[in-house]
Amino acid sequence: MFQKIIQTDNSRTTIIIRLIVGAVFVSEGIQKLLFPAIRGAGRFEKIGLPSPEFLGSFVGAFEIICGMLILIGLLSRLASIPLIIIMLVAFATTKSEVYLEKGFWELLHGSRTDWAMLLGSIFLLIKGSGFWSIDKRLMKRKK
């Protein structure tokens, strides 16, 4: 089971996706904790999510932890799963309203980072961490 989680290929360019996805999630997670009124609990309350105080800290912590794991290439497949869920919830809770009120093109414009993070996370779930990662080093040790 562990071998499946850390399995990756020799792609040397996957690090680009890891750096983008990891850095954005770490940054967003930190901001949810530093600025809870506008990025964390306050925002979650505004969009009607339950238990916004808990959820703001919970999501922020997951974004930081999973983002860091992706940055260093450790358990990237596993770490991408909560990030995919976070992005799907973000779409469902914030972007559907934009679509209904302002239309398709405003939805696309306002969700470009969301799409990049969702697709980058899906890419990492499918491909793994790539050549320059702790997962790759662990794979070599297991052989």
C-alpha cells in the first residue's frame, strides 16, 4: 500500500507543478490563520458554511500541511486528496453564485487560480512527486 502512495516516475518537470500547487496552498493556509476575518472564519461564515471558526482553522491547517508535503515531494499523492476536496468545495460554495449572478465568463475569470490548483492537484494525484522528491528517494530505498 505504501509503495502505491509514494510511487512516481522520473519526470524532472513535475517539480514545477509541485512548487506552484504547494506554494499557493501554503500561502492561502497561512492567510486563513493570520487574517481569519477576511480569509478564514469570516469568509466561511459569509458564504454560509457551518462552524466557520473551526472550519477556517481546519482548512487552513490542511492547506499548510498538505502544501508543505507537496513542496518537499513527500506523500504527494496522499496530500493532494484533501486539496482536491478543498477546491471542489470552494467551487461549489463560491463559484456557483458568481455563475448565477454574473455569468459564465465572470466565473471563468474569477476561478482561474481555483482551476489551476484543482488540476495541478489532480495531476499530482495521478503522477506522483516526480524525480526530485522524497517519494522518489524512498522508492529507491525500498528496491
